[in-house]
Amino acid sequence: MPDRRETFKTTSDIELPADFNPGNTENVDYDNDLGAPGSFPYTRGVRPNMYRGRFWTMRQYAGFATAQESNERYKYLLSQGTTGLSVAFDLPTQIGLDSDDPLSAGEVGKVGVAIDSLDDMLTLFDGIPLDQVSTSMTINSTASTLLCLYLAVARRQGVGFDKVNGTIQNDILKEYIARGTYIYPPKPSLRLITDTFAFCAAEVPNWNTISISGYHIREAGSTAAQEIAFTLADGICYVQAAIDVGLDVDKFAPRLSFFFNSHNNLLEEIAKFRAARRLWARIMRDRFEAKDPKSLALRFHTQTAGSTLTAQQPEVNVVRTTIQALAAVLGGTQSLHTNSLDEALGLPTENAARIALRTQQVIAHESGVADTVDPFAGSYAIEELTTQLERLASEYISKIDDLGGMLRAIETGYVQNEIQEAAYNYQRAVESGDAVVVGVNRFQSDEAPIPVLRVDEKIERDQVARLRSVREKRDSQKAEACLASIEEAANGTSNLLPHILTAVEAHVTVGEISNRLRKVWGEYRESVTI
């Protein structure tokens, strides 16, 4: 019987033979290319015993409407076995606008929780002890302010900063590439990031100061190889920026973390995670001369692929998510979020979020894949794909170096164009039927509607009223003095985070802090070439 297709390829255009064997795969040097789990080059994982010691952190990305409603969802998820929180913020919070800003109209509480002030953050984590839970916050342009709000809550709870554990995304470069929630130009944005590195190295030692994100790069349409390359190139830029302002690489690099997408091609995705770890370890050792083993070990969070979820036959999304979650676990992730079946239609309902969490729990407790470290090690297919993906990613990174680094590559549009080309090619394959999407271009069927979560329009009016009440009750002179201090620091060279922390504790709002920085630094406007 002939093959179904003339050629079989991965998303990264790696051609797959009918079978992998010693004759068509590169020789693997165990000591140089694999190593023991928990040892350089970390291909096989960042801990010697991986999930035999403890499972990955099971997160469910959540946040909608008001802080009170989101708090109730967090408590529900914790009661169902979630081991870490993951906060989604609404669009105004992400781009530094208060809920009563005219530009916020219609967006308050829609794609995440609205956070304007310390009052909102206190409500968001009411009854959740911050020394007992790890919190990830998907926030970038306003990351330093949201971190300070979180620390202010910890202080109110009597929790020392050294007991606080979690992550802020804080990855502005991928916003210019793929997502768009930037505020300031790149240079001052990088300053906020390096200020956060320095502040946390001194004050919040267990906090992951950045989650360098390939997730949104992949959601924009990149291939697996591009996801590795552009994510690590962003990482190189951040490390170099921190070194350029005088930080010791081994003081901040151990707290760097990464955030990857897990897509549908199971074998390629497993290999992708292994290749990324190996390549980053070599970059940190050879390019930056890092000495601390923790500086070399790429730790990452994974989210299953939102772009693969379909509005047609949404129950099938449970199957997609399961495959993607399995790839992340087999690839050695440190934490994982599984998307809910209804996310192509709206925010997750409570029932859909529970099913997504149960998916992780079944993989952890019933599948057996967590009982041995890197179970695919030595597979001809996996090792060859790992090697090929590392090679392709390295070629992209060399090209970016030749262009003058990641900032220059973004400014010229090189990275964006590469992603757009990959996205275009995939869409053509879907439209031609070469790429099958079950329920969309093959195997369609009639279906009954499923429940969808809707955010009440009254939420916005109530949030605006609470915000105005905060402004009326606070010490307005103290608030203005705090903003003047932030402006002075922004015009100078002192670390901004102590000034921001003082301001949020005086009930200065996210939008007010962002606007004062806008006054000093201006706003970034993407140049469009035709």
C-alpha cells in the first residue's frame, strides 16, 4: 500500500522518514548532547528525579470581571487541586489604563480581571496566603507595578518578601513581535525589566523576574523552530541588557524563566522542549560565561495551544489539550496550564476549567509518564528531531546576531515577517485541506450549543465606582508626592521599583503610574512599511 502523502513534514519543515534508525539519524553523544537528568546540558530535564520528586505546578490561567469574582474562582480551583495560581488581567490593566479611562470603555473585566489599585489586589488575594501559593501573573508593560501591588499585599498579610514565590511575565520584546500590549519604547521598557531583575535579586529572591515567552510567538503562527529561536533570542537580549547595566549574570540568571506553547505535533513538541533546554544551556555557558548551574538550566511554564481550539465541535478541544499537555510533561515542563474546551467561544466556565485541570491530574496520577525521567530519551525519532530543531533554531539566532541583535531584528521587521510567512503557509494548508483540522475542514457535524460565560456590563460601572471611591479616600498630597518621585526616578538612573512600591501602598493607581512614565518616556508607535 502506498503512503498517504508523498512527503511527511513537521511544522518546522523537517522531513520525516518512514522510520528513524541508526542509518538516517545523527549519532548522539550521550555526555555532550544528553547528559544525566539535572546536569548540563539539561536536555533530559532540570532536576535529577523530575516528577518522581514532585509533579509540575498545575496552574489554571484565570481572571475575569472583578477582583471579587476572580478571587472566588481561584479559591474554587485551589479546592479542586490546582497547585498554583495564574492571573489573567483585563486589557486596560495590561496597557496601563485605569477602568475609568475613556479608552477602557467596553473592555473592563472582559479578558481578565480589572486591577486599578491596591484595594483590588487585596480583594483578589483575600483569604489566599501568599507564603503558601505560587502565583504567575501574565503581565508585561505594567509588570513592575503589578509585582509591587502583589508585594504590598504580602506585606499586609505579614509575609516577608523572601517567602513570596511566583512569576511575572515581564517580557516586552514579544509584545513588539506578536502581541501588541506595549506602552513605552523599547529602551525604557528594558530599563523597567532590568530594574526588576536588580530589585528582586536583592529583595525577592524566590521570585521569577521574567517569563520569556514563546507562547505568543507560536500563537501568532510561528513554527516550532522559530518559537525556540525567537524566544531564546529575546532571552539573549535581556541577559545582555542586564549585564550592560552592571548586573552579575549569576546573580539574576537563576531567576529567569521561560513560557512555551505546546502544540499538536506530539513528537516535535517533545523534541522542541529538549532542544530549547540544551541550546539555552550552551548559550549561557559559552556566550555569557555563566558559572552557576542554575544560570544554565532553562526552567519553563507551558500552556496548551489556544490557537488550535475550535469553535466547531468544542468538546474535541479536550482531546487536543490532552495531547498538548502530554507533550509538555514528556518534554519536562515545570508548570502547566491546560486550556478549557470553551475558550474559542468565551471565558472558561467553571465546569470547563475543572475538566482542564482534571486532564493534568489524570496525566500525573494515571498515565505513568511521570514515573520515569525523560522516557523518550534514546528514541531515534526524538533525538533526531531534538538535534534538527536545535540546528534550525541556532541558524535563526545567528541570522539575528548578524542583523545586530533582537532589537534590530524587531525594528527591521525580520522576526515579524518570518512568523507571518509561517502563519500564511499554514493557513493555505488548512484551506487546501493538506492540513486537517477535525470538525473544521474535515469531519464536520451538527452540534448542540454549549454554555458560555458572559461578563455582565454592570461590572464596568461598579469597578469605576470603586476606583473613584479609592481616589476620594486616599491622601491626595501623598499620592502626588509619590508620582513626582516616580517621575524624578524615571528621569534619572535610580531603581524605579522602590518608588512604585511606595506609590501603590499610598493607593496610587496603575493608570496614574503608567501615565507618569508616559510623560517621561512617551509611547511606542509601530512603524508600518508598505
